[in-house]
Amino acid sequence: AKESDRLDAKLVRSREMYGKAREHLCNGVASSYQLRDPWPIYVDHGEGSRVWDVDGNEYYDFHNGFGAMVQGHANPVIGEAVNKRFAKGTHFALPDEDDFVVAGELSERFGLPKWRYTNSGSESTMDAIRIARAYTHRDPIMKIFGSYHGHHDAVMISIAEDYDKIGDRLHLRSLPYGAGIPAATIPLTVPVPFNDAEALEHRIVEMEGEGNAPACLIMEACLMNMSIVPPEPGYLEAVRDITTRHGMVLIFDEVKTGLTIGPGGATKLFGVRPDMVTMAKALGGGLPMGAIGGTEEVMSVVESGEVYQVGTYSGNPLCVAAARANLEKVLTPDAYDHFDHLNKRLMDGCTEVVHRYGFPGYAVGFGAKGCVTFSPHKIVDYVTFRQGQRSDLNQLCWLYAMNRGVFMTPGREEEWTLSVAHDDKACDAYINAFAEMAHDLMS
Ligand code: PLP
């Protein structure tokens, strides 16, 4: 309560703005993910690794716009590309050179030859699922229990259930996440546990027996929405083998992992090639841009015109110009060395705190992404996450960070994202805030 009151006392202007914002903006925010109890934090500006709210509070930004801002705020390289493009016109709904240069760069990084663009992660997963359905002529899809893939009907299933609803791991129920999802679509999305290839095959065989063979499995190769849960050795290889044998499309959702955990995302880091990847967030240099990549075979349903992969703003010139500058000039091999250096410093620092105070948690991360998982045991899937995770500690950690000038992603399941503008000082601020919390709590 003390830390909570302390933060509220720093957010006076935000509170005033909230009063005005609520009049015509639902809850005073543009998206429900921007809510904070008792009122949201209204932002003023960002520069490099830092962000300032309307009260003038300055923070090192580890939230980084839910993991989009790996290039840092107001990055001049992106700024120059966007300004140049703006001067030549911002929207035509026609292809330009940047479109195929970016596609070529993504092909190189992810090892998938064919690409299309969207405007967000949700659009990317929505289109990828449609392509997989068209390619296989099957309707049901599979996803990992507890995972998030955006806000359209097919994937707003079995995301954050109460533990008591989970039931038998082999017979996980398809549960809608929030209202407004048609009852008829719910059973078309079938959840399976992460890191359990046997359960996956068992469920596929069961579905085939019922005449409901699945079109695809959509998954993050390394889970990023229940803290960070890496794949166990051999799991992704087994998933690849199973999905191939059962004629399914394997989609790696790289909206969070792509371009952050390594230059070629989880696909290259873990060395298992999916049939498709979906991307957004870090791709667009801070502008709304998504992409879908796939094999020649799977993407043939787009090229033949069978699937309408469309959108007025898909491949918007401003966004693609920003993505090109981001890929060519910002996310260079040096940037990934920088992420690795900083992430090691952060994880080592947090691990030292965990050991010093006998704290129930451990640090985990790759590239620009990492977190302290607050659990006394290792988390391997959603069930172990719900059993172990300490949302009270997450909330406290967030408050300690915010009160010490460190903007961390809110939510028990989120992780930090580094940018090329972060430095040792920013990481030490994070570690010090965490150490202070551990000290106050454990001593
Ligand atoms: N897929 C994953 C793995 C995500 O984490 C998210 C968003 O957090 C999405 C898809 C949806 O992306 P967007 O919010 O851009 O629609």
C-alpha cells in the first residue's frame, strides 16, 4: 500500500487527464491493455531508453510499448526514413521498392521465402490461420493453452483461465476469453499444453478420429506471455515432426520473439523451421506494421488468389520505410551483441539478488527480452505457471520499479524489452529497484 500510494502521489496530472479522458474515451484509454488501477499513466514523450509522463516523471523504459520499441524512442535513423517518406506521400495502396527489400531481408533472416504485410500482430495471426485453413481444407486449429496470439475470435480462446478450470491436461477445454466470441467458433480452437509433444499427438489423433483433423498449430516457439518459458530440449523438433506427419501447418507466432530474441527470431535461435511465421511489434520501428512469412507451398494459396490477404493500409509506405531502416540500419549484428551484453548484466544482477535474499524466482531471457519469473519452481507450461507464479510479487516489483524511475511492463506475465539505446546504467537502475524490493520483503 505504501508503494502504491507513493506512485499515485506522483501521478497528479495523469489523474486530472483521466477525469477529462473518461468523458469520451472508454475508461480514458485507447486499449484495455493501457488501464491501470486506479487511473492510467498518461505519457508525454520518449527519447532513447527513457520516457516521461505528463507529471514530468522520468523513467528508463523497459516496457517499450509492449516490446515494440527495440530501436529506442525517437530514434533519429527511423525518424529520417519516415520524414523522407512523408515528404514523398504516405499512402497509395500500391507497392513500392521498400516492400520487396524488406521481404527479402525477412526471408534471409527467417529462412522463409514468401511474405505479405499486415498492420498488427492480431492481423498477422488472423491471416496466417486463414491461409493454413485454406491450404489444408480443414477448419479446427490448435493453440498452446494459456498463450496469447491477439484479439480476434479464433485465438481469444483458453488464454488466462482460472487454475480450477484447467482440468485434465489431455482434455483441456476451449474457453472463450471475454464476451462476444460466437459460441459456434469456440470449439474450433483446441488448446494443448506447451512442452508436451505426447499430449499434442494424443489430441491430434483424437480429433482425427472424430473427423476433425486440425489445420494448424499456432504457437510461440518460446512462450512470452506467461513470463518467458523456453522450449525443453527436443520439444520443437518433436512438434515439427508431429505436425508434418499429420498434414498440419506449423505457425510460429513471432510477434514478440521475432527480431528481439535474435536477428531471425525463435525460428533461427532454436533451429526448427515452421511453415509460417507471424510478426509485428519490433518490425515496424515503432510504427504499426505486421508481416506473415511462409513456405512456397503454403503461401501458394495467397498467390493463386484462393485466400484474400488484403488491407487498405497493408504495406503502408511510412511503416515499411521505418521497417526497412530498422532492419538495415538499427537491428544490425552489433545491436544483437548489445542486447546480449545488457541482458546478461540484467539477468546476472537479478539472479544475484534472488540468491542473496532467497527469493522465490529465477531470471530467464534471450536477446532483448528477459524477466524474473516469480515462482519457487521451474515453469514449463501454463499449469506450472498458474501453480507457481506469484502475482503479488510481480505487482510489488512493478511498483518498486515505477517509484524508482524504471518503467516496467505491467502484468504478471510480461517481460522486459531492451532497446539499442539502453545501457549499463539503465540495467543497474532495474537491478537496484529489484534489490530494494527483495531487501524490504525478505529481511
Ligand atoms: N501474438 C503475440 C505472441 C502477442 O504477444 C501479441 C500481442 O501482445 C499478438 C500476437 C497481437 O499483436 P497486436 O497487439 O499487435 O495485435
